[in-house]
Amino acid sequence: MNLTKLLTISTAVAAGVVAAACCGSSEPVVTFAEADDPAPLAAEAEAAWNDTRKGLHGAWGDPDLRYPRSEVPQILDGEEFEITAWKGERASAQIVLWTADGADGVECRVDDFRSDAATLPASIARTRFVRYTVADSLFTVGGPSILAADMLDSLSRFDMAPRTARPVWVTVEVPRDAAAGVYRSQIVATRNGCGKVRLPLTLVVQDRTLPAPEDWNYHLDLWQHPTSVARAQGLEVWSDAHFEAMKPLMTMLADAGQKVVTATLNKDPWNHQCYDGYANMIEWTRRKDGTWSYDYKVFDRWVEFMFSLGIDKMINCYSMVPWNCELDYFDEAQGKSVTVKAEPGTPAFPEMWEPFLADFKKHLADKGWLGITNIAMDERSPEAMDAAVKVLEKCAPEMGFALADNHKSYKKYTMMRDVCVAQGQPADHADIEARRAQGFNTTFYVCCGPLYPNTFTYSEPFEAELLGWYGLAWDYDGMLRWAYNSWPADPQVDSRYGTWSSGDTYLVYPHARSSVRFERMIDGIEAAEKVRALRAAGVDTSAVEAALAKIRATNVNDHKQPWKQITAEARAALDEASAK
């Protein structure tokens, strides 16, 4: 199997893919190669291709599923697809194209959306070819691998090899000023301008408006990894070019309703558990006289950069208890960098953290950020938490605490502004309500576990939406996930890394490419926002509440339960309530 990445900046043909500048732009397009199929084609798949007539074929697929690249797709019944959405909503659909003999120069065109009384421009819809990456098989790590359809490419033209299928992701962004009604359009796929495949699309715009993402109440916290962007795109860390490259990537995150800036206090707080370590944001220096100085230039620029994109509700700083308890500083007396182990409960811990917190508090106050900054911890033991809380409350009680909590520490530390509990260890609802009354968030998180539902590259797309429904069912304020963009060596070719399930460390791809699972996660977030808006408006949501009760009554981690159907039922109940 060839897993070598081909990364070319070009407007020519690369790796069998036509790299055309989009919308007449002179900007070059980044093209990627794909991995070979890990296993030979099965006999039944060969037979299906033998029975497929020549030419380009297409049909509406199911956005809840992934489609294999080397099989004739099993498609939905019916030639037309219907999307129901609010004004201001971003909705998803999926087309599947396939060809037995190959198809060069495949393009997709969207027609205007027309109702009896109004027209919405074709530009409200976007089509993106879905790329395949190597992934683990279902619920396995290190076993047989598969190809998973995940990355949404930005190429406007695509070459399809013989006997391959190619999903196309359709995103419709309904304007906030659209008139409610039923609109009809179509998506037309062609090969080198010929052989049109016409796919009718109906858009039902309901007479309700979803607020802009920056106004959503959903507390989304996906951890950002700036260093990974620099490495993946060959840029100097913290250079102007690095920040420029991060802008479209972090804008995507802002458009998903992200509320939190992920920042670091010292060296890599997670002990390099992903492919790239975290570059320092704050430089610590011990002067010759034993006093300390701290350089916040990078930290400030990073926070201000994220604020400029609209991610400005909270700054979570990792961590007073990094995974290896190591801290780095430059020692002027020795003229070199020094690493010290400052474990909670040892004399080194307050010795290192007390002067820093005093200085950091003053700096945050000067910047006007003190009230929204938290010292953040990730799955630390109760003993470590005791030591950290003691020092923080002594030196900087004005700052808050945030915690990814797998020990139910939130019950003891009731002053924590931002608590995120492990998905398999649900918080008590009375505690959620008590925290909310104080203006504190309580969210849930998924990471390397549970295996289901999750957002791995082998997870079915509906699982990402289901996370939104799960959080709503248990009345959480939102969710957290590591990580937004902690990329392995070549994520667009191979999504596996270490002992984590494939895709565990990232949701989007280099050069600001989205993914099927990221788009479906946004669908789940929008569903939660819509339900809360309907409740606030006094709309009868009894059918929705029944669906949420069903979610609560069923073991969400049991993949043998009919979760695809349950998710679809919840979605249908929401559409029905929205029409009232």
C-alpha cells in the first residue's frame, strides 16, 4: 500500500487530479494524493462493476453514511432529495458519483433555488468532492485498515479512476433574509462538460431564523493546535505566514460556534501525545538575582488573533499540572534552558507557580482578560487538583478553573467556571442547574473513548450529529473534544496515529479543509440551538422531548441500538415542531 503524500502547489494536473483555480481566482490550489485501497477488490464488488454500464453515474446518497471508494454504491430510493432548514442554518446533503470506465474533469454545478414567489442564488450551495484517507476498521486499532471518505476537498474539478465511487458533499447555507417557502434546484454533474447527471434538490425554508454562530448558546470547545499548522504547511512557528495560514482554519472553527481559545502556559502540557508538540506561548526566564520575568508576546498575539475571528468568550490555559509535570525556563545564571519537574505537593510546585500566577494575573488584568481566563486542567487526579487549587486560590483567585473531569471533581470544586465531564460519567442534573445559576458551564467530552458514538474517521457521520442530541438530552451546555487540528504526519492520506483510534486527534484537515464528521457535528450543534430556541418561544416541542427521553433511556454507547433511526426520528420531530 502506497501511503506517500503528494503535496503540490499547482494549477496543473497532479496525482491524477485536475487542480483548477476556483471561481476564476489566480490563487494556486493545493492538491493531495490518496492512499491505495488496503485490500483487493472482493469478487462481488468486481461483479457489480462488470454489470455497470459505461459513463458517469450519480444519485443522492445518505448523509448519515460513508460510501466505499471501490464499490458500486448502495443508494437511497428516489431521485430527489429534500433539505428542511431554518433561515440562517447550514444544512448538509450527500451525492455519490460512480464510474466503471473512469471520468476525467468531473464538475458539479448548482442551479438557482426557485419558489413560486422568490429565488435564492445558486451560490448558497457548495459542492465539495470527498477524499479518502486510511482509517482503522470499526472499533479496532492496529488491525485491518480501510479507506474512509472524510476530507472535503476544495477542487472544482476532479478525475475519477475506473471502478471508483466519489461522494460529493453538499452544503446549503440559507440566507437569514430568505423568504420561507419551498424552493427547487438541481445539481448537475458532468465529465469534461458532457454526460450530464441531473439530481433534483428541494429546499424547504421554514419561517424561523437561527442566530449567527457567535450568538449561539452552545458552549463548543475544540482544542486548537497552532504548531501542527506550521509543520503541516512548512511555515515558521509564530511567523506572519503562520498566522495567515491559520486564519481560514480558525475561521471555520468560529463559524461552528467555538467559544474557547486554547492557550498554553509553559512547555507542551500534554507531553507530546500527538504528532506535534506544542510550541511555547509564554517564555519564562529566571534572572541572575533569582527573580522571574515572563514574555507574553506570542500568547498575546495568539489570543488577539483568535478574538479577531470572534472566538472570544473564554481563554483556557493549559496547565498547572502538565502530563509530565515538567516546566521549562531560561536560566540567566547558567546561560541555558533548564527543565524542572514540579509535581503537585512538592516544594517545587508553589516555588514555580506562585511568582508566575502573580505576574500572569497582573498581565491579564492589564489586557482586560482576567475575568474570562481559566487555568485549565486535563483529567488530573484529585490529589493534583487539591494542590493546584490551593496555589491558585492563594495567588490568583480572580482567575477561574476549567477542567476536563473524569473524577467528578466538580462536586468538590464548585467554583469552577468551565467543567467538562467524561461522556461515560454523566453529571448530576441538579449540579448542572446549580452551576448554570452561577453562570458556569457544564459540558461533556469525548476523546479516545467512548468508541461509540464518536468522530473517528471510521465513525458513521450520524454519530457526530448524535453527540449534539446527546448533550441536549442530558441538558449539557455544550461539548469539548480534543482536538480540532492535532494532525498526524499525513492526515489526508492516513488518519491513524499511535494507539488512538484513527482521526481521534483532529476533525479538519490542513489548508482549511473540512470533513464529513465536522460538518455533521455542526448539524448536531444547530439542532441543539433550534430546540432551545423553540422552547424559549413557547412552541410545543413534545415530540422532540419524547425523542430526547428515548435517548436518555437507551445506552448511547451500545452501537447495536438503532441509533441512526433514533437520530433521524429526533431530526424529524424537530422539523415538525419548527413548522408550528
